[in-house]
Amino acid sequence: MTDNPLQRLDALELVKLGKSAITVGGLGAGIVIVIAALLAARLAAAGLRRLRARAADSGPSLYVVEKLTTYGLVLVGLLAGLSTMGIDLTSLTVFAGAVGVGVGLGLQGVIKDFASGVSLVFERLIAVGDFVELSNGARGVVHEIGPRATRIRTNDATDVIVPNSVLVNDQVVNWTLRNTTRRIRVPFVTAFGVDKELVREAVLKAARSVPFTSADDAVRRTQVWLVGYGEHALKFELIVWPTVEAVRRPAAIFAAYTWAIDDALREAGIEIPYPQRDVRLRGLFGEEGEDARAALRLEPRAARKARGKAATHVSQNDAADELGREDPDEAPPPRPGQGAG
């Protein structure tokens, strides 16, 4: 009986490893299994990505499932392919250990990033869809956590590739970790001598007119603080809680509030200072202080007396109210004359 040439080719030995021999047929079958596993992993990942896009609330959990499924199919396919080729995996234990030491020494960075990526996937302190800020100032939305690096898309539509070990070992600010809003501070200045209460009312009105400002409640309130004295101006800060969606655009938030504050100050007639220097006369014609100004007719004496008799106006100090509670999430204490309810 004549032998089948295809059977002889299938049984042709290519490499012999100890008691195991790799044949042409085994090599072909192993390659087919590995390719099939890779295709199955890609199809599974694509299906889970589509499902994740539809289920926004379960996105982070589905991302973990996607990565586990992809890595699992590839690993199982690789082991099955090696076994089908005729390689005795148990006989490669010592060889694999030696290779592992060499690879570990030569690819420490890659292995470190891979282990960090697995840690990110399971800990979920940083998940796909979170808005993060790195220690170097880069900010953006996490779009993908890969085996070695994480892809972050900035608000300028640029992709920043960050090694996973950087996200694990360095300080990272996750603005949307618990999907809650965050308090921001918008600085602005006014001229010396302005009515602080007028500044407060104008800026609060402007902040509340911005559409992405969260409504005040017992815990989170929009406030205006006087924080210091500059060389030419009073320094204020608008303390505001934007919505969760707006938190992802910090640069736009500051620009929008700054624009609204500038409009409000101009509309209220509040002076925005420019660099200037005051010259004070301590003595003139035997007069000092305000009397010297009156001697120069810089201010009528009657107006000066009327201003001196004006009632002292007590303005509301938001920063002082804030000091009445230690926990930022604690409701502020009631003001004098205001009931607890």
C-alpha cells in the first residue's frame, strides 16, 4: 500500500526537544489555535466595548470583564497551541525559569507597567471615563487602560500616553472618582475701599447665572471670600460648586466664571484696579490727615462730617461662616436669628 505524501509531511519532525518532537502538522495546528484565540479575544473585546458604550453606569465593571476575557483567551490559546505542537510544558519549567529571570532583568519596566495595569483594572481607583490630573499638570479623560500604558484624552483632543506605573506610584488627582462635584476657587481683585457686600452680591448673582453652577444646599454653597491684600487691590475668591459634567472642563470653568465676574463688577460700577501709587499728605498749612485734604478742597467738610456720622455697615463674611464647621460635608451652623430648621 502506497503511503500518503501528506501524511508523511504531517509527521515530518522539525525540532526535537528532549522526548518531545515538533512536527509540521503539530506546528500548523498550534498556529491555527493561537490565531483562533487571538480572533476570539478581539471579537469578545469588540462586543464588550459596544455593550459598555450602551451601559454607561456599568462601564467600569464591563471594562474589567473585557480585559480579563481578552487576557484569558490569549493565554489559554497560547498554552493550547504549545501543547498541540507537541511541546511538553512540564519539561520547560527549568528553561522557563531561566528565561523568566533574564526577561525580568531586561524588561523590568515593561513588567512593572503590566503589573501596574492589572492593579489599576482591579482596584478601580482610576477607571475608564474618569477625569484625572497628573503631577506634571496634564489633565484629561481616561479612554483606555492597556497592558503597558494608559491613554488619556485631553480637552484639546490630544492623546497623552502614560505608563501604568506612573499612575500607580505618582500622585494623581481623580476629579470624578465618586461621580460627585468638586469645589473650585476663582480668584479676582477689586480696588481698595469698595463696598465688600456689594462685591459679594454682584459676584454671587453672576455665579448663579452660569448654567453649570450647582444649586445651593445645606452642604454646598456658593460663597465669596476676601482672602488678602495685594499691592494695588483687594484679593477675593469665588467659592463655587460646578456640576459633575462641568468638572471635566476645568479651564473652561475658570474662563466662564472669570468672564461672568468681570461683567458683574462692571455692571455694578465696582472698580477693577490698575497699578497705582497713592501720595498721602500728613501735614499742610498746620493741618494733618483729613483736615489737610479739606484745606486743599479735595473733599467738602460737610461731606466728610456726614461720612463720619454714617452708620457702620456689617457685611456677611462667608469665610467666617465656613470656619464654624470642620467637615466640608457638614451642614453649616445656623446664623444668629435663623432657626435650626
